[in-house]
Amino acid sequence: MNAEQRKAELAKIKKDSKPVMTGVKLTYHGERETFDVYSIPLSILTYNPYNGRIGAEVKSYERQHHVLDPDNAEDVVIIEKFLWDSKPEANERTKKSLLEDHQQRYGIVTADGKIIDGNRRASLLNNIWRDESIPANTKQHTQFFEAIILPIDADRKEILRLETTYQMGEDAKVDYGPIEKYLKAGDLRDEGFTDSEIASFMGVKAKDVSWYLRILDLMNEYLDNYGYTGIYTMLEETEDPFQKLEAALRGYKGGGITKMWGYDVETDVSDLKAIAFDYIRLGLDQTDFRDIIRKPTKTQTDASLFANEDIWRKFSEDHFATVESVTEQSVDDIIRDNPDGDLKRLMRARDNAWKEKVSKALYENFNSSRDKLNNKQQAAEPMKLLQKAYAALSAVDTDQPSFKSDSGVESYLEEIIEMAKKYSEIYNS
């Protein structure tokens, strides 16, 4: 059944069928209007593959395969799997409720049968109806979906507004993944909505929307940097570092930071962002991640590696020397060679291969640079530094073959002896 046929069927339902609910208030094209709810055969409805709940999964799938077509039976199976996997435990509970208590909350569909609110419930009703283990006499009602049928003048902007309002605004009932709100804000921006309009749809403040969009832009830049454009599933469990990075970058780009070295707003901040991206990819602990990017304060000028010019210069030089020495198979080549492979698994394998090549060097560079920073922060507390130095020297295992075979050991020992003599002379003077 094509769109025109669905439109004709829905028009007939509105004309000839008795509504199951009347007088439902809905804001439509800026006006508060009254709508009726009808019982609609699910067979004449189609899913919205860009439902906010599964946006990251769908966009990632389409990057690897093709644009999903809700009129294609094979693609319908994929969409339903994404909807189920988005909230499996909640779906089990909702499925039971739909079977036993019937549909409790109406949906919204377009005049040509696209479900803009209620995709998850509709998929569960279809799931029940196809389940041969359920007696037919107990599931007859699951052939139908109760929904408002929008007028034919509902354009894409109005559909997006309604979808967002009901899924992420004041009427939202199910939590969405952290990445989904950024994607939804981006979709609405692309449709020409202002931050204030998006805020009203999502039930947040305009400044929150501005923040969402900046985070999304940073996330997109990160994905582009590694060839992962459109593969939003690579952003799982990364929301926090992106939030911290965006706040830091915004501060550094704005300038005027207390007691900060004269960094270049373009080149140095760009280097900071590139290095931060690498450590996000590496999976650096969030407490450690802040030690790279944290802005200085009046009381703590050496607050991070970037806040100290000398430490940063050496740290960034060694960092880029490591990462620039590594080559990777392109994402497009991996997709071409594994057309039916699990995209998330393939890309994680690519990340892991990169980590194997750089992890040791990057962690050593970070830890040694942070040690330098900590020592600088404790410069006014010589006893603490001397205790640390003594502890480090005490931990040296002289039985290790490398103690005598490593050519650098003797040089360091000589320098340590000379430094100890110098400190002793100063102490006794």
C-alpha cells in the first residue's frame, strides 16, 4: 500500500468511523485545536524510522547500508528491532499491558499513515499480533492502533514539532538516550527552527538548546576526524567528556582567562581539541581527562597540562609524534569488506587496533606530563617532593636486567647524584 492509498483509507476512516475518543486538545500550527482519536488498522500505517528514540542507531545503520524504507518489509524488521532494543525491559512491560489492558495512550499519525508518535507501541502491537503462541481471541484488539489522524496540511516542520513535543517535551514518558537529545536538536535546527522554538518543543530552556547544538557540533567534528561520520553509535558513554571539552574550549576561545600563557586561540586551542579527541577515543578516565583541559583559576594557575606552556609544548609534541606515526584502515574499506558485519563491532575493533598501537605511549606521555605538573604545583612544598623522589628511588628493582643494560640508567644516576649534592649544599649553607 502506497502513501496515496493509505491517505484514502485514513480519510475514509475519519469520514465513516466513530471515534474512540473525542475532544482531544492538541497544539497544531500554533493554535490549540480539538481532534478525535480513531481505531486504525495497523496494516495501513508505517513507522517513522527517524523516531527520536532510535535516531543514533538508524543514522549509523544508514551510514553502512542504505536509507531505511518503512514501506519495505525487510526494513520494517530492522526498524522494529531498533525499537525493541532501545528499551527491552520497558518493552516487555508495555507489551504485557497492551495485551491485557489494551492501548492506554493514543498516538498521532499523518494523513498518509506515518506514525509520528507511538512507534514503539505500534511495533509492540504488531509483535503481539504476529506471536502465534498467543490465542487469537485474546489479541484481536492488537490489529488496531488508536491515534489522532492529522490534517493533510501537516508539513515536515509541524510533524517534527509534534514528534518532539510528545516524545521529549512535557508529555514524554520514556527516557531517551543521552545522544538522542543532541540529534533531535540538530534535526530541528536543520529544519529552520530557532533555539527558542526547539526549547519549547523539548521542554527545556533556550540556553540548553544552544548547549545541545554546540555539543552536537563537537561530536560531529569528532566523528569526522576518525572517518566515523554519521556513525553515532560510536558516541556511547562519551557525553561527559564532550561536555567538559566544550566548556573548556569555549572558555579558551573567549580569552581573558586569569593568569594564562599567551596561547594562540586558533592553533593552540585546535591542538588541544585534537589531543582531547584522541584521549576520548582512548577512553581516558574522566578525572584524568580534566587534567588535560581544565582552565586555570586565580588560586590554581597550573590547573592542567594546557594551562602550563612548558609542559604543554612537550606533551603535545610527543603526543602528535605518536598518533601521526599510526596508519589505519579506512572506515569505507572496512564497510566494503564486511557488508553484513555488525557496524558497531567493526568500528570498535578498529578503535581497539588503534589503541594497541598508541595506548602505551600516550599513557606514558600523559602520566609523565602530569607528574611534572604535580611537581610544579607542589614546588612550594619541598618536603612532599623529596618524599616522592625517595619513594620512587626506593621502588627501583636493581635486580632487573634492564637496570644495567639500559644505557639511560647511568646518565640519570649521575644527574640524581649531582642534584642531591646541590640540594645538600644549599641546605647546609
